Amino acid sequence: DEAFANEFHCKILEAKKQFRPLAVSLDKPIGFCLWYYYCKYKTSANYVTLKNLLRGNSNESGEHLDECVICDDGGDLICCDSCPNAYHLSCLGLKSIEDEIEWFCPDC
């Protein structure tokens, strides 16, 4: 399902493609994680993001969405430091975030 696909994407980014920490964070057997990665994840658009990030490209290179994940409008967006998701603060019910900290979206 799509929710698990998003969770897997965020967790594999956090684990930097290390399957043991990935399996622990997902509470899944390592065999399942390997199967999912090779049979499902590698055929997804998220795989390109993972490859680019592991090569040293960050989300700051323009890989974020141009519209809010919640309302589909553009404008002043905050970007997740782990995946391409972008949000309006108001859509998340936030007034502000600190500029100097890493910020991870609700999916991550």
C-alpha cells in the first residue's frame, strides 16, 4: 500500500540503504526488506531520489515537490530533509520551525 511505500522510502533514506537498521526500524524481517527493495522499491520513482541522495546530492538540489503534499498548492513551503515532500506550515498546524534544525515530515 502507499502508506507503507512512503514509510519504506523514508526509512531507507534514514538507514542510508543499510538493511539491518532498516529492518529494525520497520519491525520487519531483513528478508522481507530485501525482497521489497528489489521487487517493489527499485521500480518506484522514490528509487531515483535514493540514488541521488546516496551519491551526495541532497534534497536542496531541487528534488522537492513544488506543491504542498496536503493541499496541492504552491507557495511558501517547508521541505523535508529526508524525502521530496514539501508542506505549508499552516497545513501541518505549525506556526514556525527553527531554521537551523533538520526537519522531517510526518511520513518520515
